[in-house]
Amino acid sequence: MTDTQTRQQEQRHLTEVIQQIKQAEQKLQTSIATAKSDMQNIDQTFGDDVHVGLGDDGISMAGALSIHQQQQMLAERNNAWQRSQQQLNVLKKLEDNPYFARIDFRELPAGKEETIYIGLGSFTDQHDHFLVYDWRAPISSIYYDGDLGRITYQTPDGEQAVDVFLKRQFIIKHGQIQTLYDTQETIGDQMLLEVLNEKSSTKMKSIVTTIQQEQNQIIRDTDSDLLFVQGAAGSGKTSAIMQRVAYLLYRYRKKLTSGQVLLFSPNMLFNDYVSQVLPEMGEQNMVQMTYSQYVARRLPHLQLESLQAQFETVLDHQQAQVLHLVIGLTFFQLETQYAKILATGGVFFRDISFRQRVLISKSKIAEIYYSFGPQYKLGNRIDATQNALLKLLNQRINSEMRKKWVQETIQSLSQEQLQALYDHPDQEFKSGAAEEKFLARKIVVAALQPVARKIHRYNFINISASYRQFLKAIPQLVDLKQFAITEQQWQAYVQQFEQQLAQKQISLANISPYLYLYDLITGHHGDLSMKFVFVDEIQDYTPFQLAYLKYNFPRARYTLLGDLNQAILVKDNAPSLLHEIARLFAAEKTRVVQLTHSYRSTKQITEFTKHLLVSGEKIVPFNRPGELPTIQITASSSQLLAAVIQQLKVNKQSSYASAIITRDLVAAQQVQQQLQQQSVPTTLIKSENQRLAAGDLVIPAYLAKGLEFDAVIMWDASAGVFDSQERQLIYTMASRAMHRLSIFALRQLDPIIAQVPAQYSRRIE
Ligand SMILES: Nc1ncnc2c1ncn2[C@@H]1O[C@H](COP(=O)(O)OP(=O)(O)OP(=O)(O)O)[C@@H](O)[C@H]1O
């Protein structure tokens, strides 16, 4: 067959499939219309384009949504009508672009020839014959996993071998074939090149048509309890997460809901950035939050150190040593062991007060708590204490009823309020005294309600005193010398913690051990319903945090993704992180995957950025040609500004949106102001609670994490701006660029950038 004939034939097939899809759509629409009239309310509350946690009035709203709330919202949307609506949405997408690949194969040893088409979702005709296979169906993996010839894939009944003799890829737009390629390779480079050449957008896209073999391993892994993915910048880690969630929702449909999948993301901007990927694939978003949100939500009265402060805090050597202990796995284990000691002492309590009087004193509570024998576990002990306290509270009702305030309250009530207290109108009493007693009891019980609620919520535990006690006990629990810390240094740390707490502040390093102690005392078992937990940018987590996450979601399987070369918050700790995490999981259930290919940037940019690293040689650029990154060193600040303005213009001419990335927030604010004075409009991204805007941005490095831009302008990469520890920060900034990277410095270039061999960049004089 000639190329033209092939194309015509494929177009005919396409048109035929689209026709059938349209018919199916009509049918579904009719049945939805009927169901819809029954379910008006749900329709209004949970419209299909409500993305979880991302209301139109700003992302900050999502900050208030707890995991539980997000889960509920997702569950409620999971009703039959919503599912039909979802199906319809998938059909609408298929109508435009039903499939992106065709595979011809024969099942081995002796099957007959078959042709299948693969698309975003499955579609069958009236006879249940598959016209399009979902990309997540078992058979579809042969598209991603191998070349032509013998390939095996996993079916529910075990491994199946096939002989593949045609692999065809399509680019279809609005029902028309734009391009088709027959390919020998796993996924043709040409198709990938077309996709990667596209312009950036404020929302991440799905990569379903061009998933690479090494990425497919991650997406379809169902065996590991811990899947650890180390991948270079731009290697598709985040993309793989999104595809993996979609895959898991398909693979375990009916057993797994999107409310049982949780993604910890680096910041809220990132949540917004990835918010469209799953809906685009016809799936609901999973629960998403940042680690800070997760922990801070539990301590609303304390102020948690901000992302900016965390990034900008500079520690001296001694402080860093101490911190090293506090964020480590050893500390987690120490605390776990410490819980055993708590059965004999070390838990502190608060007085239970009522109307400015102590009702049950802390010493009384301690006496009750420690009256239970050693056989009581901490969780049981606190519950037994709670019961005893509630009983005591009950006993107080009678004596309280005789108090003056009760009489005064009764007298102050209006007739209406009084009536409301009776069990029913015209309630009879033996005597006036009996009636008075009845009313007094009602008043007292109502007034004690908040006290009972506090007891139910364990408000009688003094967690800060208990935690302080734990910190003070540390020198007895561990040999500080092993951590190169003196006892004095440790005391200084404890003192600093106390001072912060007195001001109602807590650092990110302390909040997790603080909460963990509370959990141990209360016997909190974590969220057993969460089945999959994803953590992106794992290099910015501490081993303690990861151990604590595992404690909180004990039944979940974990996918942890990161790039140890991009550790910008937890400096120094990255190399040992993998080692420490591995200790939390059984070795046979742990899988480590390395992604070495980098797709985001042009070959020239990746070649340049990998030389910023000490051992970046393992990074393999994708062969997408572009310009060399440029470096321009100016003699004065005004020249620097003028050069950047010029670069913005040049980028605009190439239809590139630019991101000016600065080292920190102060620099970003200054740049934006200077640009404003020159009437150059840019959007300053200064907080993670903002949304990404189209057009040119100014953004500090720690907020640019995980994002990408057509053109990156690295602002002020002059000597002295970055310290020698900030190689990874520079790498993160530069590796955000997809098509163009321009570096600007004042007078002298930063030494880390200066040591990149000259052939990888172009100097502009
Ligand atoms: N298989 C693929 N097909 C098409 N595009 C891809 C593929 N893999 C990755 N990309 C593209 O490469 C870019 C980088 O991907 P992604 O953001 O997932 O990488 P990452 O590893 O999370 O990067 P970083 O660690 O630097 O944030 C994105 O634009 C993504 O769409």
C-alpha cells in the first residue's frame, strides 16, 4: 500500500469510529438527562469542573481543606450520575481524538492476527467489541514496552507473549489525522520531539501518548511497597506520578477511589500547575497538600515557619549539627522508645477549668493517668483517663447546680428560652423545687458541654510540656558525642525551641516530632484508609518526616520521587536520604528506579546544566536541538537591567514566555519593581498561594520548584550571590528552562557557573 492509501484507509477508519462515538454520546446524554432531573442538588454542588481544592477564588482556599474533607468531597462526587457524566466527558474527548496508536500483533504461540487502537479511554461498539483500548489496559503496555517482534505483557491470568509486527502512531486533531508514523522504536523519537517542541503553559499536560519505557515501569508498578524514583531534572518524575495515579485508578477501579490517593507536593503553586492532568485523562484529582499544610493544620494555634523562612534561615555549624540529629531517623526511633518510659512518667497535663475555676487539677489528672498499671498501653491509658475524667465531670453536676450562677442564669432567661429547656410543653413536676432542680441540671449540663468536648479532644494533655520534657531527656537517651554535639549546644537548642513556643511559633524541624509525641500519647493509629501516598521532591524532606508519614499512613504504598541534585531546603542531607528511607521498608518490597533521560530542555540546555553538577555525567539529554545558553556579564546594575529587558523582548519575539528566576524573594521583589519603573509588565510570584499567570513572571527559586518555562532568565548570577553550598539551587533554577536559558551577572560570574566548560554556552559581550 502506498503512504497515501494507508492514510486514506486510516482516515476512513477514524471517521467510522468517531461516528460510533457520537452515537454513544447521544445515548448517554439521554440517560443522563433523566438521572439528572432526579439529582438536581448534587449537580449544583459538585459541577464537573470543580477541581478538588482549587476553587476559583484562589488556591489558598485549598489550604483549609483537610484530607478528610477532600476525601469526602471526592466520595460524594462518585455517585452514579457523576460517573455517567465522567463517561460522557471521556467520550467527548475521544470524539475529538479517539486514539493515538495502532498495534498489529499475533498472540503466541498460535493466535490470529489482531489490530488494536489505543486511546485515552476504552470504547466498545454495541456488540462489546473494543474499537479503542484504554492506554492503561494490560494489552496496551506493548505499545510502551518494546519494539517490534516478541513482547510479553501481564494479563490478569499471567504473562502473555505476542508477536508485534506493526506499530503506528497518530497525531489527530478535531477528527482529522495530522500525521502518522510507523515506528520501529518503543515510542518514536519524532512524536516525542513534536510534543516537546510545544510551548509551555501554566498547566501541566498529560504525556500519555509518549510515555517512555523507563517511565512506564514506574507507572505500572503494582508490587512495591516503596517505589523510589531518582530522576534528573526534567526526566518526567512528576509526569509519571500523574500517569501512575490514573493507571492505579483504572487498575483498581471499584476498589480504589481518588480519595485514597494522596500527593504531597512541594508547594501550592505546583498543585495548581498539575491540577488539569488527571481531569484531562477523565479521572478525578487525588487529595493534594503540602507537608507543611498537613502538619500545620493539626496545630492551628501555633505558627509554622514559612517556606520562605525555611529557605532563608542560615544555620551556623553547631546549629546544623543539632538539626542533623533532630531531623534524622535516630530521633524518630528515640521518640518511639521514649513512649515506653511515658507509662511511668513524663506526660504532663493541664488543669480542666470551668468558669475561671479549676475543676479538675493537673495533679489529679496525673494521679489518675499513672494509677493505671503497666499493662496499659499509652492509647488505652489515655482513654481510661478520659473516661475517668468524664465520670468526675458528671459527679460535679450536682454540686455545680447549687451554685449562685445557675440561679442567676435561670432568672435571666426569657420565657422562650426557658420553654426550650423543658422536655415538652406543659411538663409536670411534683413540686416547685423539683422543677427548679430540673432546670438547674439542664443549665449546668449545657454549660459543661464545652468542658466535656475538651476532654474528648484530649485537651487535658499538656503536649508542649511533655515535648519539652522529651527534649530535656535526650542527653540521657543518646550519646550526643556521636552526633558531635555537646550538652550545652543541646541545651541551647532546647532553649531556642522554648522561646519560639512562647511566641507561639514552631519550626518545621520540630513540628513533626512534636506531633509524633502527641500521637504516641494518644495512641493515634494514623489513617488506615489511604492506599497510595506519593511524595514529590523527596529531597526536600527529612528522614524524620518520611518516617512520620509512614506512621500516619501505615497501610499505604509509597511512591517517592526526587532528584538528589535539587535539594534546596534540606541541604547536605540528600545523599543519605535514600539509605535512610530504605530502612523503613522491607528490602524485597522496595524498588529503586533511576530515570536518566531528561526531556524538558533542549540538548544544549541539558548539556550546560548537567555540567553545573559535580557528578552530572549520568544525565542523558533528549536530542532536541536548540540554542546554546547565553551568559552576559555587565559592568553596572543599570546595564544588567537593560540587558534583561532586551532579553524579555527577544523572547517575546520568539513567542516564548519568560520566567526571571531570582535566588530569593527579596531579589524577586526588587527586580519586579525595577521592571515596573521601566514600564515592563511582569507578574511577581511571591507566595505559594498564588496562581501561575500567563506571560512573563518573576519568581524566586524555591517557588519555581517542579515548574518549567519556555525561557528562563537567571537574574544576577554574580560572584558572591550564591554561597558555595548552593550548587543545587543554581542547578534547579537553570533546569527550569525548556527552550532558552539566559544568564546575567554583574561584573563577575558566579564561580560554579564559571567552571562549566566554555563550549556549553555563548558569551555575550
Ligand atoms: N514521555 C514523555 N513524553 C512527553 N513529554 C515528556 C515525557 N516525559 C517528560 N516529558 C516532559 O518533560 C517535562 C519535564 O517533566 P516533569 O516535570 O515531569 O519532570 P520532573 O522529573 O518532575 O522534573 P523536575 O525534577 O525538574 O521538576 C515536562 O514538560 C513533561 O511534559
